[in-house]
Amino acid sequence: MTRSEEKAAFERDGYVLVENLLTAEETAILQQHADKGRDVRVMPDADGRASKLDLWMDVRGDVFGAVARQARIVERVRALLGEDVYHWHSKVMMKEPRVGGAWEWHQDYGYWYTDGCLYPRMLSCMVALDPATKANGCLQVIPGSHLLGRLEHGKSGGQSAIDPQRIEAVLERLPRVYAEMPAGSALFFHGNTLHSSGPNTSDVPRRAFICCYNAWSNRPYGGKGHGKPQVLELAAPEAILAFAAAAK
Ligand SMILES: O=C(O)CCC(=O)C(=O)O
């Protein structure tokens, strides 16, 4: 796909899948760092299963910071949103074999609206660290749902979630897509794209690194939001590989 095809897909569907965003060598390095979470939180799903994540706001000087500052991601995000962006937050999502929980249907802007961002000019890049399949709880997206505007979110388990009846009505009109992808591929999705994921019913983990960006012009009002917006400095293309030795 050319970059302009990617943008057309993103504008039509609210997401675009980029295959082989990271090399196998880079992905292997990230896999070795993925379980070293510093501040792992559990956000139980509707059935009380543990959905785990490690989330941080600053662009860290570690291997994940090197990913979040890659031109192959940041330049795409700038092109997809049509303006300059800064790092909003990053997170490692962990679904352990057999026990990893679901993520209920939501929009990321459902959360981020309350952080004082006036527009949904925000985007997440989800990089698969393990092959993501239906069985291990890959992301599910609803193409075109970013055009519904921001929907109301309530609570389900420990997560923000949209009323299941409304989701049912949406799914009568729009399809559900299982974003299965090999490790190293990435899904770029709009802040208003409806997404969820099922529990991990398989014997293998499903880990993902998600780096999120906000348009520079959309900085939160009144000192709300995530940390302090910082101009994003790009990392060298080989910066991820530099962490190979440290991972061992
Ligand atoms: O990791 C997942 O399956 C869900 C991620 C997600 O919904 C999010 O980061 O907003």
C-alpha cells in the first residue's frame, strides 16, 4: 500500500493495517522487554478476568521510546491526521495464555475527551508483539465507526464501555473485523474508532505495544491531560536494535 492508499483507507475505515512495520529482529527485542512492566495495572473485564496493561505518559529513553519515536510511525501518524503530533501515552497490553481478559467496546477518545482534548484528532498505533489471532484475543474494529462521533461511555467491570445495545445496533449496520496480524505488524486507528478484544482462550500470550499521539493543535485545555506536551524528536531507524544486548 502506498502512503496515499494508507490515508484513504484510514479516512474511510478509521484504521489501516501496516504489515512488517518492525523487523523480526526488532520485534524479538521488544518481546524480551514486554514482561518487564514497571507499573502494571489490572482493569477487570465484564466477567472479572484480568486485562493487564503498563501505561506511561513520557517518551521513555528505553526501547519502547525508541519505537514511539520511529519516523516510520510518527511520519505516518502526521500524514494520517494531517498535522503535527506529539506523544500522548504508550502502553504494553498483556493477555496471558488462558487467563488474559477482554477489552470492552470503546473509543479511545471516550477516555481522552475527559482529559481536555477538544477534538478527536488522536490516533493509536498498535504493534503486535506476538502474532494476534482470534483465539488469543486480537483487536476487533468496526470499519467506519469513527464517523459516528464520540459516543457515551459507561462502566463495565473496571473499564469504560459503550452500551451493548448501541453496539448491537452499530453491528447491524457495519461489519466487525478481527484485526489478526503477525508479530511486527501494526494497526493505526483513529481516536473514535470502535474497538474491543476478546479474552485469550489460547495457550500463547497476546502482547502488544501501543503508542498514542495527539495533534499538536489539540493540546488539552486548562492544564488537563497527559503530562506536558513535548515536541517529539525522532529516533534513528536503528535505535531499537541498540537495545538488543540490554534485553539479554
Ligand atoms: O489490547 C487490547 O486488546 C485492547 C487495547 C485497547 O482497547 C486500547 O488500548 O484502547
